[in-house]
Amino acid sequence: MKRKVQLLLPLIFGLSLPACSTFFSIGPDAPHNSSAFKSTRDYPVVKQVPRLESFSEVAYYAPYANANNDDVLVKAKQMLLDDAAESSVEVSGATSSEASRPETSEEEPDLSYSNTDYYDEQGRLHYPIEIKPTYTFSDFVYFDFTSEECDFLETNIGNGLIHGLMVQTEIYGELMIVLKNEDRYFSCFLNGGGGGEYRFSAHKFIEGFDLVKDFDLKFPINVAIDGENYDPVSIAFGRQPAFSIDQESITREGSITVSVNELRAHFGLEPDPRFE
């Protein structure tokens, strides 16, 4: 059954899902004024159509399903039209309707789901995230920074202009950070906080729709927070020098329950049978 995208007020969400109200409650001086969560700018520009094949992507793009965000929708659809026009020039053995479909991953989605934890061949422990038609996220904080010569980023998503997001999830009731460089993502969960920073750890990261624990990858990612406005100020990877966060890039959003397939439809993607 098709589900509507719901934009919920932070106050209502805080009453119905108390576990997700902890985003700004690390430390005694955290603000409790919901006005701090209002958007101050447009969401980051969509420069390429997402694949929405991972929990990280769903979290990052959830607010884009907002019906009032027409400019993003127009840009995304225009990109799809441009891609379709290019691919229809010469497609051997394909019909015109097949040529006009947006490009998707060559691999078919894994339709199986098991809630059983398991170890993979590398000895990493996987906790499958429940496949549901909708997911709820809250307390979005988008931000940008530019990295140089960061070994961790180079290994995982590359250096350059990085689009970041800190967001509270209903999954394990934890705060997640998403780091995006073009179509590459790295996401992991909070490992502690206090003293004016959030401390994330790379050993609890997202892979597809699994939370993966790799205890050989206890690598710290620390985000320094402005004590007055609770805006992210800088981000540091291990012992390397911190990168300053562009304060003009910070955008906030409150609470959103999003239908995965409606989000996919928003970007012109075919529905994923797993979420029907």
C-alpha cells in the first residue's frame, strides 16, 4: 500500500519516539528549543541522481521528498531527462521505452531479508536493518567541508568537497553521520559525546542495509560543536588536523517519516520490491 510522506513536528516526534530526542542531549548544556531545528537554507544541491540502494542514501535524501522542495525535484527530473536523452542515441537491441529508463545499478536488489546477525568472510559482524516501507529520521544537520590528504577519506570516499549529515535514526536509537563525496558514502554511528564534540567511530558503519561492526576499525571521527548555537564547527579524522566546516552550508530539518519507494519515485527511480 502506498504510504504518504509525513513531515512531523519535532515536538510530536519527541513524544512518540523518545529515543530519537537524544540528538542534542549529549551533555548538560544541550538546547531544548525546537526552533533550533528549523531549516536556514535550501538542502544541498542534487548534482547526480541517487541510487537509494543503502540506508545511508535513504537517510541523506529523506527530506528531499518534501513536496515543497520543488526546485530540487525539477533539477533531479531534468537530470534524468538529460541522461535518458543521451542513452537513447544508440541502444543496441533495446526498445525506446527501455532506453528512456533512468540508469540504475546493474545488480539486482537482494530481495531476501533475515533479522539474524551473522559474520561475513572477513570476520565482520552484520546486524541487518529491518526492511520496512517507511523509516523515521529526525534532527538533520547538513554541512560541507573540504578535505585534503586525509588517508581515511581517501580510502573510503575520496578527498575534496564532502557533504556531511548528522541525523538521529530509529535504528538502535543512535545518531548517525553520513559523509558523501559525489556518489560515494561512508556512514557510522555515535560512540560518545561531551566536552563540546560528538565522537563517532568507524567500527560501527553502514553497508547497504546492514549495520556492520568491525572491531579492527576503531577509527575516531570527531565533530566539534559550537557551545552556543550547537552548530558543527570542525571535523577531525584520527590524529590528522581537523577540517573547518563551512558555516554557510549548515542546514537543519526536524523529523521526517519517509516512504522509501515514494522517495525513489521522487527521483524517477523504479520501486524497490523489498519496500512494497
